[in-house]
Amino acid sequence: MGNIYPSTHPLVAHKLTRLRDRDTEPKKFRELVREMAALLAYEATADLLTAARPVETPLASTSGAALAEKIGLVPILRAGLGMVEGIWELMPQAEVWHIGLYRDEQTLKPVEYYNKLPVEPTVSVCLILDPMLATGGSACATVDVLERWGVKKIKFVGIIGAPEGIARLQKEHPDVPIHLAAIDDHLNERGYIVPGLGDAGDRQFGTG
Ligand code: PRP
Ligand code: URA
């Protein structure tokens, strides 16, 4: 499979195990999502462009670097919301643009309910944030939205992916790198990732 980057970091593996645990309560679950998002985004942004920037230290002048790309964080509501804060702390200059999608329980197709993107793109690279890549419908719909907006560089940052969703995103958008903590076994008959972690939105927000 090309363009897919499962993390091999021991911290990610450790935190993922706590996240999967059915006994992990929402407060801890949110903390783990926030921390894992930062670790995954650190890996996903290793190729960001920088421009040379000189800097004066207390001792001397030296060469330095400044980020040269305008970054947009694009959480898919609701579950992607919990991934924003940890990443935003690393890159406080990023813009956050929310996309509201829910998955119809019968058809498993994404239904869009919130999108306030302005007409012209304001960022050059977007990180789509959603813990779960199941059928891939929500991720593909979001990439479609961002491509129509005019963003040229798009990455997907998630926590768990199913082979079905990864294959779909790669087929429809081969240029979008997929960064995940883990690739799981399969989807069940209700479109849930197995072994997975259950419903990522419900577990963060204490609903369901
Ligand atoms: C979940 C998840 C993804 C989507 C993944 O959201 O956060 O957005 O399902 O499924 P897919 O790959 O098959 O599209 P959900 O629809 O449950 O909405 P919520 O985050 O508001 O609970
Ligand atoms: N959405 C979730 O929150 N969990 C899954 O396993 C699949 C979709």
C-alpha cells in the first residue's frame, strides 16, 4: 500500500492501547486523543517547507528557519475536534476550519451539515483530522471539499484505519498521505472498525 504511514513510535502504541480499552473514561480518552494527535502530527509535518531566517542569539548571529507554509487544521466534526488542541499547541499560527459530517447509520454515507470555508483558500497545506477512517466516505468527502476550495497539499491524520477505508482513500485520492497510529483488521457489518475503539465521538463526549 502506498502513501500510508502507520506510526512505529512506542509512545503512540502505548497510548493507543489505553485508548482502545473499554474501561478508559471520557476524560482520559480526550487526553489520549489530544496527546496522540500531537505525536502523529509531528510525524505528518516532517516535510513542511521552511525559509531561511537569520536570528540574533545573545552571543552571535546565526542562520535559522521559519515555516514557509500556511497550515490549516481541518477537524471533521465531531470526533476530529479532540485532535485539534494538541496539534495547535505545536503550530499556534495554524488556522482551524471545521467540516461537519456525520455518517448515516443505514447507508454509512457521509452527510455534510457544516462548512463555512470562504471562497478563496487561505492556507496552502491542510491536515484533515479524524480519529477513525472506517469506510473512508467521510475522509474522501472532506478531501473533495478541500480540493474544490483550491488546497494543493492535503494530508489525513487519523488514529485507527480499516483496510477498507485506507484502500478507498488511496484509490480516490492517491496524492493524500495517510498518517495513522494503527491499521486494524476489518469493518464489522455496522461499519465499525474491529478491534477499533468503539465510537470515537461518543467516547470523547460521553454520549451514546
Ligand atoms: C465517525 C468518525 C468519522 C466517520 C468515519 O463519525 O469520526 O468521521 O465516522 O466513518 P467513515 O470512514 O465510514 O466515513 P460519526 O459519523 O460517527 O460522527 P460523530 O463524530 O459526530 O460521532
Ligand atoms: N466511527 C467510529 O467512531 N468508530 C468506528 O469504528 C467507525 C466509525
